[in-house]
Amino acid sequence: MKIWVDADACPVVIKDILFKCANRTQTATTLIANHAMRYPQSPYIRLLVVEKGFDIADHKIVELCQAQDLVITSDIPLADEVIDKGALALSPRGELFTKENIKSRLNIRDFMDTMRASGVETHGGPPPLSQSDRQNFANHLDRILAKAKR
């Protein structure tokens, strides 16, 4: 299993959890972003910088990930695409996207986009990442990697 991170939108605290986990479990972890960023020197962590542009990083993640890999993203369409390839998708809030829940998440996302496009004011984005979100993410990550190592 490899871990692919939609790094442009991934919170720093979640990247820190991923870095520690990559080293502890010796799991190849690749940050994909459209700009350079800091990351610890490690044989298990690398950064792949792609061109700037709409969904370029997402397309690269879909291209590179394989079945049973883990993709860290809050991007619902990206999660849908990697699930179709047989990969796992986990949000930085610790929500595991699955074949069973991704279509309803896409429908909600599309509905909200339609509402915003028609002028309905929606109330900003999600709340800040809480300690409980961080713990939920770390717990899911540990379970996924433990299962993969068996």
C-alpha cells in the first residue's frame, strides 16, 4: 500500500500525522501539490510538484494510485475516482469514503454547488479541524495501515 496525499488542501496537522505514520510503518507516502512545500527528509516521504491548474494534482493522483492504495483528500469527486480504481479514500477529518457512501456525498456536493450558483447563500465551509477530527483521522489511518500490513 502507498499513501497519496492531495497536499494543497491537506491541513498541516494532518500532514504531520501522516509523516510520523509513514516513518513508523515504513509506508511510501507521496504529497502531490502544485507548489513546493516543506516535508521531513525520509526515505518514505516525497513531494511531487505538478503544474498549477484546475484539478491537475487530482488527475495525477488518479493516474498514479492503484488498487489498495490510500488517498488522503477532502475532494469528493477525487475520492469517487480513486474508489472506482479500487483505492481507499480518507478525508483529513477521518471520514472513510466508500462505494456505499460516495455517491450520496457527490449528490450533496452537487446540490450545494447548484444552490450557490443560483444565488443562495450557504454558510461558508466546514468548521475548523477539531481535536476529535484529528483523533478520528489518526485512528482510521492506523486501522487501515494495520490491516494492509497483515
